[in-house]
Amino acid sequence: MKPYNAPNMNLQDRARLRERFFGATRSVLARL
């Protein structure tokens, strides 16, 4: 699910993607 095949991604982009992913999961869980 996570794009680990992109080594040119720097730490900031990965952190932002993780933050957005967790935010989406939290919103979905809160909707239940």
C-alpha cells in the first residue's frame, strides 16, 4: 500500500504522506 519502490522520495515527503494517510484513517474511523 505504501510506495516503498520510490527511493527518490525524501524524508519530508514520506512524513507528509504518512501524516495524510493517518489523517484519512482517523477520519474514516471517526465516521464509523
